[in-house]
Amino acid sequence: MLGHRTLTVEDYVTILKRRWWILAIPAAILPVVAVGITFFLTPRYTSQTLVLINQQKVPENIVKPVVTEDLNSRLASMREQIMSRASLEPIIKKYNLYDSLHGDMDARIGQARKNIDIQPIQSEIRSNGLPGFKIFFTAGDPQTAQQVCAEITSLFTNANIQNRSDTARSTTSFLQEQLEQQKAKLDEQDQKLAAFKRQYAGMLPEDNGNNTSILTTLNSRLDATTQQLANLQQNKTMAESMLSQQLQAFAAIPAGSSAQSPGATEKELETLEAQEADLSVHYTDEYPALKRVRSRIAELQKQMAKAANAPPPPVKTNTPARLEPASIQQLRTQIRLMDSSIAAKHREQEQVDAQIRAYQGRIQASPQIEQEEKELTRDYTTTLEAYNALKANLDQSKMATDLELRQQGETFNLLDTANLPESPTFPNRVVFGSAGFAGGLVLGLAIIALLEYKDTALRSERDIWAFTQLPTLAVIAWTDDTPGAGPYGGSRLGRLFRRKSAKNQLADAAG
């Protein structure tokens, strides 16, 4: 019937009523068989443990953690580490796992990896949070499952502590090396900057103000020295003129005379008074030349007073050569002193002029030196900032490392220890029975579908229409009370319809 026409819900219900026993028998037998098979399978027990992830004890704004890798990534990395041969082989040997594999360690390790399962527990409060994870291990007996599960959990907790400590130490060591390298660069930059400042001492940009002030002072000093030099030269000229006059007056005195004539003394006095008046205009009373002139004036005035009261001197013959009077000698001394002062002023003038040129050169070279200093200072500042940043990071890393060594950072806390399983997780008889029942239903339905597909019996007007495309003229009433016979089932026509194909039925109807 299935291959003859489209079935309706009514057809399916009719088929189910007619062939229900084909569906019921497999659905009843297969669950029993499936449950019976479980008694011949080796039981497997699964032990589990719950590990809670505790966050860092010290607030992160005080000590920043060194390990910043995502916890899921670290957990996956630790899983690979624990699943390695180096970690699993000692456990397999210790508990003699999978001895049925007869010493094939690679196969035993592969089987152990299959029996280990890790399930992260996502946080319901924080997005992408991971408050903990569960570890499962399956073995042939409950005690072994419990012991191995506890061993694997211990490997995880120890691996977390070791990995975080190693990461913290590695970070601190790396930062220490970088800090030493940066310190060497900083020392090199410091030496370059110090050598530059020694080389251009007094010519640096910060010395410009001082150099300008000193240059102004030197210019004033040069002007004063030039003025003093001019005054000295003027005084020397005056002194030389006085000396020339006194030498002429001295030469006019007779050879036997021991003193100047009154006329010469008066003339010298007039000259000294004129010199005093000129010096008084330019200098104070404490000026040495002015004091000497006034002293000489006083001396000449005393000589003139004595000469007016003294008797005339006796005339002597054959007198020795005359000595120059004290006034002439004093003038010669003054001229020599003036020459020394003029020479000293010339030297001072040259020195001041050299200093002025030197400071002018410093001021002119200052822009170029400032540019070079900026480059050195910029490099030094950059290196210093990098050094300070590394030093701050190193201090943070040292604190974080100490925190990890004290186990005050992120830790794995064993919340539930490995349990001793009371019942096997495999085989699960409920699951096997349910699977057998489902399989029986599927098998029964498949048998019914096959039988219905091969069944060509005509049981309704719709079947007749599907084969003949002709309307039904009459229907013979049901007369057979045999159970399960159905329409036409027990009559001769029914048996005939069941034996013949659709084409034969059509031929008989036409005849």
C-alpha cells in the first residue's frame, strides 16, 4: 500500500491497528537484550573534583599581576602540559593503568588522555568569567578513578603555582636585564652631556645672561681704562713740560749757586699751581699725583719764605758739579711712575679687550651650542624616561613575584575533593534499556513499512481509485466475522483480490 498512493492519518492508524504486534514485539525484546548485554560489559567508574579559582588577594591597583594571559588560554596550556607523556607516564606506572595493553606505553598514554576530561565552569555574574573547572577521570574500578583524579588535580594546582612563579621570575629577570642595559645607555648619555658641558663651560645657553652682563661690565671697564690712560698721558705730557721748564731754569743758574733763583722758583710755583688746578678738576683730593703737586707747592712756598729772610750766600770758587734739585728729581720720578702706570693701563686695556672678544665669541657661538645641547639633552631625557619606566615596572614585578611566591596571587582552591564513585558511569542500564526500546520501535516500524510496501491488497475505495481511476459501482457488505480479516478479507472476492494483481482485477472486471 505504501508504494501505491499517498497515505493519510487514517491510513496510518488503520495500519497500526492491523500490525501493532509487529511493533510491540521488537520494542519489548530489544530493551531486555540491551540490558542483558550490560552484564557482560566491563564497568567504568568516573571520579570528579571541583577546583575553584581564587583571585589575587592584594588589590590590583596596588600590585599589578605579572601574569595577564587569559585564564582559558592558561588552562588549555596547563591541560597540554599535564596531558604530556612526562606527566602521565609516572601516573600510569604508579597505578598500573591499562595493563591489558601489555606494555605499549604509547597506547596506554593515549587511553589515559581519552579518560581525562576537563570542563570549565563559566561565571553567571561576570561576562567571560571562569570561576572554576571540573576534572573527570574514568577507570575500571572506583578506587583507581578516585586516586588518579586526585593526582591529576594536584598536577593542575601545582602547575598553576609553578607557571605563575616562573612567569613572574622570568618577567623580573627580563626587566632587570633591560634596566641594566638602559642604565648603561643612561650613563653613556650622562658622560656625553657632562663632557659637552665641560667643553663649552660658560658658553651654554643658561650662561647667556651672565655673559651679557659680564660683557657690559667689561665694556664699561674698557671705557674707564681708556679714560684713565688718556688722563695719565695728559699728566705725563704736563709733567714733561714742567721738567723741561725746570731744567731750563736750572741750567740758567750760575754754577756756584746752591739754590734756585727767585725767578725760577716763582716760575716753577706758577707751573705747579696751574697743574694743581687742572688735576683738581679731574680727580679727588686723594689722587696721588694731586697730593705730590700740592706737596711740592708747599715745599716751594717754604723755600721762598726762607730765601726772603736768609742773608745772601758767600761766593765760593772751584765748587764741584751741581746736583739737580729735588723738584726736578721728583718730576723725573713722577714721569717714570706715569710711564709704568701707562704701560699697566695698556696691558689692562689689552686684557679687557681680549676678554670682550672672548665673551662676544661665546655669545655668537651660543645658538649652535644650544642646538647641540638640545640634541644631547633630548637623548638623555628619552633614555632617563625609559630607565625610570623600566625601574617602576621592575619594582612592580618584584612585588608581584613576591606575591606569587607567598601564594597570594591567583590560586586554584580545591573545593570538592575527588569522590569515590558508587555506581559505574558505563554501562548505564537505563540508557541501554531506552536505546533498546527506541531501537525496537524503529525496527518494528521498518518491518511494518516493508510489509505495507509489498502488500498490494485493495482494502478501500481509495485503493480501487488509485489503480483504476474509475468510480466504485457497488460494495459487497462485510459477511466474514473472522478477526483481522477486514473488508473483503474472508469473502471469495477478498481472497481473489488478494491473490491477483491490479491488472488481473481490471481484466476480470472488464470481462
